[in-house]
Amino acid sequence: MEFASKVVLFLHITTRVDEDKYQELFEEKGGDGFPYMVYLDSAGDVISKMDRPYEVETFTAALEKAAAFVALVKKAEGGDKAAALEVLISKLESGGIKAEEAKKKLKDLPKPSAEQEPRLNGALANAEVQQVLDDQQAATAKKFIDMLKGKRVPTDKEVGENFYMTILNYAEKQKDAANFEAALNGLKAMFSDNPNAKPFFDMKEKTLKKLKTEKDPK
């Protein structure tokens, strides 16, 4: 197909390959199970998700959707506001834009059609809910970080796992090597007697090394 070179297929299969330099891509691209297949644009943003089961028909349908999106972007960049509206809705549906940013852009775009309106409303609701959840997670992580710094940490393993993982995930997103390392050390102290945890710790050690390198590349 002539448009195949304009989109990129992202395929993730869990392999536990320690040498993989891009362990975080699965999460960054919205991975929700293995294998995971989506199409990306030239900027690396998800523009089309493939429905399961993965078959020729779903593969082709997702590729055609990605190609249609690329064509719409081109029209929108040329000043076509109807195309710009459809691009915005598609980005909302794929999680590529936050609700508040989308609402600002909608002010300069035409009224959605009868077919577009339920899609837009649903996608906006999804984005708003996700933002609330993200804000709650961030607030929780900040509270836990304060507790960790004050040496008020849980001793129950189930509670402790949630406590440290919340900090770990937030710190990674924020590229906060110090709090990432503190949470990782807490997990190690709590689960050092579990040999099955070693692959996880090895992977997170590599993430920590990357965070420290990004902070001080010298």
C-alpha cells in the first residue's frame, strides 16, 4: 500500500530481554496486554489501535484507519477546519491529547456533525476521567514521598508494595532518580527474600541507571 511508509507499526511481545534499551515503550504507548500492536505517526504518537483478535482483517482495518488519519492531518495543516476537527476527535480517542487542551482547540473549530458529536463527547469524557485519575495518582505519590522522607513507611508487604510502586511509577514519569532509587531500595528491603523478584529488580536498576544518566549525562 502506498501509505505504508507514512505510519509505523509498533509491536510489543513480552520477552524479558534484559538488554532491551526501551523497556518503558510498552507503557508509554498504552500497552494493555501481550502481544500489543498499534500504529504510530512520524512523531511516535499512537494514531490507530488494532482490535483483538489479531487477524488479517483487523490488521488491514487498523492500517487503513492510520492512513486516513495521516491524510486528515495533511488537510488540517492546509487549513481545512473540518479535517482539523476530525483529527482532534481521533487524537482524543487514542489518548493523544488531554481534555483541557482539546476544549481550547474546539473553540476555533466547526460544530461537530451528528455522527461526530457522540464520539467527541465520549472521548472528552474518557480524557477527563483519565486526567482525574492521573491527578489523584500524582497527589497520592507526593503524599507517599513525604511519608518516605519522614521514615514513616508501611511494614505490611501488600500495603508496602502498593506504597513503593506508586512512588516508583510516579518518579519514573517525573524522571526523578532520587525518589525512584529510594522506592526501589524500599522494595528490595521488603522483598529481598523472594527470588522471583530478581528480574524485576534488575530491570528497574537499568531504569534507575538511565534516569541518573539523563540527569547528569557527563
